[in-house]
Amino acid sequence: MVKITFIEPDGTEKHVEASAGISLMEAATRNGVQGIAAECGGQCSCATCHVYIEGDFFEQVGPPEGDEEDMLDFSDSRQANSRLGCQVPVSDEYSGMVVRVVGDDG
Ligand code: FES
């Protein structure tokens, strides 16, 4: 299992353990993390799973591409470390990752 800390929009930290291979969005929603509506169910078409990957982990995860890049372009909350949670598969190397949830529909 991979230990990930999600920081909810109100600042609450949730420590979860996720299986490698599921998405960050799934890891969050399965563990009751607030602020991820995931309205499209992971189809990269809603941006309600917008998160910021904190620290050096963003380089490991890498930048968005293709449709995800296009979706993030529509977000006023976009930052250099933005990703859509449904497009980031959890990897064993991500243990200790901190993910800040944007909330407010991305
Ligand atoms: S859940 Fe809709 S874009 Fe990620």
C-alpha cells in the first residue's frame, strides 16, 4: 500500500493508504476525502478532481498532457503543479506524497 496525505480545501489532512494502480481520485474518494466531486467518474472531462502535487513529487508524476492539459487550461485555479487526480495512477514510488485538493469544482 502507498501512503498518501490529502489536504482538503479547508486544510484538514487525511492520511490514506492506496493500492498502486488506482488513480489519486479513486484513492481520495474511496477514503472520504472532501473536495473531489469526480463528476465525470474519471473520464477526464469535468476537472472536479483537480489537485496540486506538492513538493518534489510533481516531477516524479510529470506534467499533464493532451486532454488533461486542455481541461486544466479552463481552470482559474491552475498552478504549475496542477494535475487531474483521475489521470494520475498511484505508484509504489509515491509513498509519502502530499496532494492538495483544490475543491470548488476545480
Ligand atoms: S473525475 Fe472528471 S476529470 Fe477527473
